[in-house]
Amino acid sequence: MLTSTYRIIKFAFQNFWRNIWLSVITISMLVLTLLTINILLVLNRVTDQAISFVENRIEVSVYFNENADPAKVTDALTYLRTLPQVKDVQEIYADDALVAFKQRHAGDQAILSSLDELGKNPFGPTLIIKAHSAKDFDAIIAALDNPRFRDAIRQKDFSDYQSIVSKIRQTTDEIRTGGIVLSAIFFLIALLIIFNTVRVAIFIHREEIGIMRLVGASSNFIRMPFLVETIILSLLSILIVIAIVYPTLAFIEPKFNQYFGSGTTGLVSYFEQHGLLIFGAQFLALLVVTMGSTALAMRKHLKV
Amino acid sequence: MIHFKNVSKFYPPDVIGLDTVNLRVEPGEFISIVGQSGTGKSTLAKLLFAEERPSKGTVEIGGWDITKISPNDVPLLRRQIGVVFQDFKLLQKKTVYENVAFALQVAGIPSVRVREVVPRVLSIVGLDDKSHRFPQQLSGGEQQRVAIARALVHQPKILVADEPTGNLDTLNSRDILELLKKINEFGTTVVLVTHDHEIVNRLKRRVITLDGGKIVSDVEEGRYKL
């Protein structure tokens, strides 16, 4: 049994080396396919990070009238904190708002003199509301229409963050769809190449296969080297992909981090933590599909 | 040893390979099957090692009915029947030793046993001094000896030789014939398929003549009559 296993593996490696260029082409296609899938994974991760980055910065500023009843402001604050969509509410008092405004426009003498001309604090209290996600802002804005404090509100400053998030999602969805189509095409090409690799290998070895049959080799012994060769091709492909993916991630991660702020993408650590699962699953899926293709080629072209 | 009972073989659409052949070959016999091209000689040989299945009748080898042999059992049968062909069927990129060893390796025989058996068999066929040569470095007769050596490594009970001298000159043909006789003397049943008059006449063994897929004569110590 051990002897046969050793010889099957040896014959598989012989097939691999004797058709080295065919093996190289097959591996290249498998690597391209796997790389596309991994790019999609990275894209997924980066998109999530980008959306969460934007969402963390989304807030609604609710400006109350300068003479608004503090009880109504407190009522609005308490009410907003009870909403499940609200992540945090911060109150800025009128005096603090004035100080902040003066600091912000310290270099603009015209604005500062206008304030002086008014002779009073034009700002009312302000509530800064943060939501869990951009989608929640519709509900929060609707909640601010509550008649208990609606009249006290002067202005709601809600930038259209949801459309920004939607744009990010839309763009990444389009890239993702393109990526999926591209991986499907690569995958199909890889399958055809595997099918052809096995077909050519069977053709090249037809004389040897005929003699094997003649001298009493079992069907399994004749078929197994082709399947083992497929395992070798798949294994080498996944190893090459791993060797490409990690250094590439290490290279691009700082650039993403610069954009998002330090340590936000965590691409390398994500792939390190889930590497076994990510590449293990890819290897298994690749193995199932390539061996299926090999079995199909053998069924069609290898009569034993 | 070999028993054909009412064996017929048809090929679509209407070609008759063998027509109701009855044949019994005893262990240790040396038989020649002769006949013109297309008379069913090779079909009969192919039925012996299950390369073909009969359309009608039964084929038994050593009491084993191989008429409807399962694909899984074919390798077991072929390890008990050595086969030699006119075109030698050697692997050109393997040496003499490797060609012979190949038959054992693909059957899962341990390497230690391979190293024991191969030199012994090469010595029987007289090629022990050429074991590292490649087939193209050998004469036709020597190549056929390699093929015979490969057929012998499993110590088969039956050796089927389908036109083994077809590609050889007279001298080499005689050498191969002597080798087959020697193998037969060791107790192996030899089935020789040939249309070589001289070989058959020189053998003076049982001769079965086929014509149109039928056995038209079966003579002990026969001669080539067609």
C-alpha cells in the first residue's frame, strides 16, 4: 500500500515535470483566480472600514432658539438618548457655543465685530447627535419633529452623509460585482486549462497507460497520479497566492491607514487571524473543483 | 487451463471475429494459432487477457470464468497472463531494466522484490548485460526479449505471444522461438499467434488453424497448411 502510494506520488511529480509549461500555465490561471478572490476579500474589508470610518464621523447638530426653554432642551436630550438609533448625544451650552464660534473665527475681524454689534449671545443651546449608522438618521430627524420640543428648534444641520455612504456602497458593490464576474471567468478558464492539462497528459502517456493496463496495473493506480497532480497544482497555487498576498497587504496597509487614520484597516492582522480559514477554504474549494474537472477529463479520455 | 465453449465474437455492424469456437488447452501446452489476416487469431488472443469480451459462449482460464469479468478483476487476470506483441510495446524513455521493473512497480510489488526478480528474468532472456540500455539501442530481437522478460516477471501461468516474430528477421525469429520453448519447458502454457510458416513447422507442436472465425483444423504436431 505504502509502496503503491509512493509510486503514485512519484508518477504524479513526473507528469508535472514532463509537462512543466502546461503546469506553469495552469498554476498561473489558478493563481490569478485566487488573487481576484482575495482582492475581493480585501475590498470587502476596506469597504467595511471606510463605511464605519464615515459613519463614525456623521452627526446631526440641532440648534435651539437662543431663548429656548432649558427644560425643553433637557427633554429633547433625554428623549433622544432613549432612541435605539442614537449612539450618543452631547449638549453644548449657549455660552460654550459662543466661545467656540469666536475661537473658530478668531482671525476674521468682520465676524467678531458683527457679534459685538449684536451685543448679546446669538447662539442657543446645541445638541450634537451621533447615530449607530447612517441609515438611522432618517428616524432621528423624524423624531426631532416631536411637538414637545419642535418649536424650540431653530435649525437641524444634517449633511447628506447617507448619500456618501450609499455612494461608497454603490461603488464597492460595482467593483465587487466586476470582481465576482472576473473571478468566475478566471475560474472557468482555469477549469478548462485543468481539463486540457489532464487531457494532454493522458495523450502524452497513452502508450505508458496502455502498457500499465497490459501488465496488470489497477484502474486506481492509473488514475490516481492524475488526481495527485491536480492536488500538487492546487497546493502550489495556494502557496504562491499566500506568498503574494501577505507582503502585498503589508505594503498597502500603511497607505490605507494614512487615509483612515492610524491602525484602522487591520488588513494584515485580519489575514493573520483568519488566514487558516481563508486560505484553507480557498484550497478546499479549489481542490473540489479542479479534481472534479480532472475526473471529468479522465472519464472522457482515459479508458481503463 | 484454457477453455473456450461455443465462443463467438461479433463486431458491429456485421463483422464476425470468431464463430462458435470450442477449444481446450491443457496446462503446460504450447499451441500455435495460425490463419490468414482477419481470420480471428488476434481476437482469440485478446479474449484470453480480457481485452475483448465474447459476444456468445464462455471463456475459462484455470477454472475462472472470465466471460463477464469485472473491470476490477482484469488487472488480477493480467498478472497471471503474460502478453507479447509484434510491436514490442516498450517505453522508449526507460531502460531495459526499467521497462521490466515497470510491470512489477505498477502492480505494487515492493522495491526489494523488484530488485530480486528483474535481474533473474533478464538473465533468463539473455539480456542481463544490457539492462541499462534503452530500447532504441537494441536490435529487434533483443527488444522482443525485453518484452518477453516483462511478460514473465509475474511468473504467469500463460504466455500469449501475438505475432512475436512479425517484425524480426529469420535469425532473430528463431532465437525468440527457442526462448518461448524454454519458457514452456519451465511449465508455462504458451499460446503463439502467428502466420510465420517456418516457425510453426519448426515447432512441431499443436497447431490450431482458423478461417473465417472458425477452427478449421486442430492437429497435434501440426504444420502450417494454409
